[in-house]
Amino acid sequence: MHLFTDFFIQAGWPLATAVLGVFLLAGFVKGCIGLGMPTVAVGLLSMAMPAPQAAALLVVPAVITNIWQMASGGHFRVLLRRLALLLATICLGTALGAWLFAGVSDAGASSLLGGALLCYAAVGLSPIKLRVPPRQEGWLGALTGTVTGLITAVTGVFVLPSVPYLQALGLDRNTLVQAMGISFMVSTLAMAGGLAYGGSLGAGEMAASALALGPALLGMWAGQGLRRRISETVFKRGFFIALALLGVNLLLKH
């Protein structure tokens, strides 16, 4: 039992409470709009700890919540075939990034994370709707996967540019949510491998991550309940504005 509590005991009750609160909020956002857990969790936690440590705490909540997301929708096999190049290159890009950027300082990783959050917020707030022609999916998927993997390896955030790419495929809403779940699951597992390689993910971090699952699921349940009562468009706009402010804060911190 001590293995599950060591991280929180060493962190102290203020930081431990903040970590659980962040995962409650991150789960709530994911429940409302189907994405945002890694972005919110790693972005906020990186204000108080190194980005790799924040990403390590994300592993178990991300895996469990994405199992549900990628299993719903009824198009799993079709999407797996269609997104094969994207998924394979996410793994390759993450492995390459874990090797190339092993020596990046905490300040450097935090600044890169801030830049990634600003870019993601800009894409989310932009009125421009991108479209990927079917004949271009192969090379664009491979390029998108590689860049997503590289960014994941440094920042622990795997929404850019994979989410804009998936949104540009012209999928209906339910299929898009399932496609994001598949992409997020592969990215999470690849990230976990990179963190383990770099020494940031061990038994203690996995145990602490498992404890963070409870508030993440509670927040997700609350977010799903609220989804039908609020404007998703308004919520997303507020979400991306908050991400932009968080990105600026991380950049200015160093």
C-alpha cells in the first residue's frame, strides 16, 4: 500500500491535493468535449513539477479513459486500417524523440510545452476548417504521426498535430471521437515507453498514476452529465482561451 502513497506523502498534502484536483478538472474537460485530459493535466502540473513527471502521472488515467473512447463508435477496425500509418509513425516519432531529446532541461521542456499549448489553442480558435484529400492521407498521416510523436516525447501532450489532422478527415462526430481515442491510446502507450526509457516512469510513478485515476473518472462522469446541458461551442472556446493563457504562463516562467 505504501507504494501507492509514497509519491503523495513526499510531495506534501498541498501538492498532492492539487494533483488530484487537476485530474478531476482534466477528466471533466474530457467528459465534456471528448479530449483535453493530457493537455490540461500536463499543462497545469508542469507549473509545479517537471513535464516528464507530470506526464508519468497521466499514464493510467489516459489509458483507462481512452479504452472506453476507442471502443465506442462501431468503426474500430475500419479506423485502425485507415489510421495505420499515423499510429505507426506516432510510435516511431516518440521513440526517436525520447532518444534525441533525452538531455533536454526541465526549463526547456516547459517552454516547449508552453509553445505547443499556444499552437493548439490557436488552431482550436481558428475559424479555418482544414480538409485532407483522401489521396493525400498516406504521406500526411505519416508526417503528422512523426511530428506528434516528437512533441509527445518532449512535452507529454499528444494532441498536436494529430487532432487537427483527424478533424480534417471529414469524419462524423462519433467516428471522430473514436478515432481520437485510438490515436490517444497509441500515443499514451508510446509516451509511457519513452518515459520508462528515460527513467521517469517506474513503479512509484505508476502507483501514483493509478491513484489519480479515481478523480479523473469522477470528473469525466460529471463532464458527460453536463455535456447535454451546455453549448459545446462556447465551452471549447473557453477551453482554448484558457490553454493559450496557460501556454503564455509556461513560456514566461522561464
